Amino acid sequence: MQKIITATGKEYQVEWCGVSTIDFVLRFEVVNSPMTNILTTFMNPIETAKLTHIFDENRAVYTGFTKFKGVDLKPNDAVVVSLMEG
């Protein structure tokens, strides 16, 4: 299982996470969470100042991705969040 943990400790289950080498935007696919919770959390720069991606025993920390770029609702109700460095 993979998850994203925000700066204040909120946890979201994700399918994948990474920074694009084309536009340098951090994107991750959140699953099993209501859109309102996702928007409230990831539009808040305090929450996104530090994001920790955990995949099994691996951990990656992303700092400074505080500019909300948008979300994309997938047919399976997963939500892809896009954040830019602020």
C-alpha cells in the first residue's frame, strides 16, 4: 500500500506518486477519499509544504509543492492531484 502524508499528518491512500520530468509538477492519484476532503487538504499550502510518499519501506519527501494546479477525476473515482512548486 502507498500513501501520502501531509505536513500536518493527514494520510491519503495513493496508487502512484511522482514529479513529471516534462513540466516538473508533482502528481499523485488519491483513492478511497471524497473529493471535498482532497480539495480542502491539497489546496492548502500549509498542508502541502511537506509531503511524504510512502511505498512499502521506501520514503520520498517533497517540499515546496504549495501551488495547487488542479485535480482530474478518473472514471474509477480516483483523483489525480497536481501541485507546482510555489
